[in-house]
Amino acid sequence: MNSVPFRLPALLAAASYLTMPAILSAQQGRGQPAAPVSPRAGARVDLTGYWVSVVTEDWRFRMITPPKGDYASVPLNAEGRKVADAWDPAKDEAAGLQCKSYGAAAVMRVPGRLHVTWQDDNTLKIETDAGTQTRLFHFNTTQAPAGEAGWQGYSVATWEGAPAGRGGQGPAGAGRGAQPRPGSLKVITTHMRPGYLRKNGVPYSANATLTEYYDRTKEDNGDSWLIVTTIVDDPQYLQQPFITSTHFKLEPDGSKWSPSPCTSR
């Protein structure tokens, strides 16, 4: 009867010996830094798919080419108005500049469809059927590389807000100075060729900076919407930032995808 107390310490020691490696392993695992997650794997919201623009405002500026000199609501300065008043589509065509209104600062306002995919784990790609343009949003970088400017410029992208599944389908919102929204993509584009904010020659310069916020919402009826808030800062032609909000609706597939070339008129 007296043998049990003497055996108990031995049993406890054996149990401790068997469980200690698992405890140490768990502690070491907690201390290890987490493996880096790619921008694609850590996406705050899924923006991929085919989207069609829904024009609910600025119809006369977007669905038809406005007459020369009609630059209402764009905060042009005197130099900007002078350039807009000199618009000559025939001259652009002769110079091969039909894509001036399809540059990064304006292409999201052109009625048409978007096809959003991942080019790789660090690059989101947006193709437009209007003008057959391709935009690349680069994550894990801070500035444009040296080289010639292009219509779509160089875009640096960052995720803002909670990861998908933790508010990633939350409401869209606002522009400059706004707090990070759940599931929002922020894109800053520079290194752009001079182009037009509207097809009728309303200009933006090579000094312009484009800031965009991409938000996706899901409505009670099942519809999904992509809301793109666009802010153009141009010290050469604008008195203040030019801000627009453009809406796209998710389509089930690419059956209506129809690429078309740039036009000057």
C-alpha cells in the first residue's frame, strides 16, 4: 500500500517527458514569423470577372462626343481651357493620337466593359474593350521605373481595410482623406502620356497624378457592383482635383465582350 506514493512521481515525470517536445514545438511555432502572403492570396476583395459600365450621370459627356468648348464641371484653369478650345480631332488622327481619351485618367469613364484578372501574384490586370486598353496594377513596389510614359502610365496598388470575409464586401465610400474602407483597392498612377479627360479635348498633362479607389458591393438581390472613385490632380491644367465616381455591374461571363479600337470622334 505504501508503494503508490513512490510510483506517482515517476509517472508524472514520464508524462512530462512525453509532452514537453509538443509544448516546445508549439511555442517555437508561435514565435516564428508568418510566411509572407502575396497580394493575390491576401486580396481584400475579389475584383475579377467581366464588368459592364452603367451610365447614370454625365450622359452627354460619356455617351456622345461633346462639342468643342463644352468642358462643364471640369475645373480647368486658363491654360487648360485654351488647350480644350483648340481641340482638332483630325489633327489627332493624322498624328496617330486616337487614344488620347483612352488614357488611364479617362478610360474608366468610357462606356464599355472591363475584364479583371490576375496577371501574376503581384499584378492585377484590367482590360477594356473600349479602345482595347490594358492596365496593370503593381503591388509591392513604390515608384515607376525609368522609361517612356504610356497611355496607361505606371500604377502602384495597395490593399486597404479588412481581408475578404472580414468586411471585404462592405460599403464603398468617399475620396480624398477618407479612412480605409473594408475591402478597398487603392491605386496611384503616374508616368502618363498627356491625354484627354473627355473625348472633346479636355486635357490632362504628363504632370498629372491619378488616384483611384476600387470597391465592390453586393446587393440584396444578388447583383454585384464595382465602384471606381477617380481623383485627377494636374497642376498644369486643373485648378483643383477633378473627382468622378463610375459604376460597373458584374456580368455572368464574357459573352458580350467586344474589343474596339480607339477613336478620336
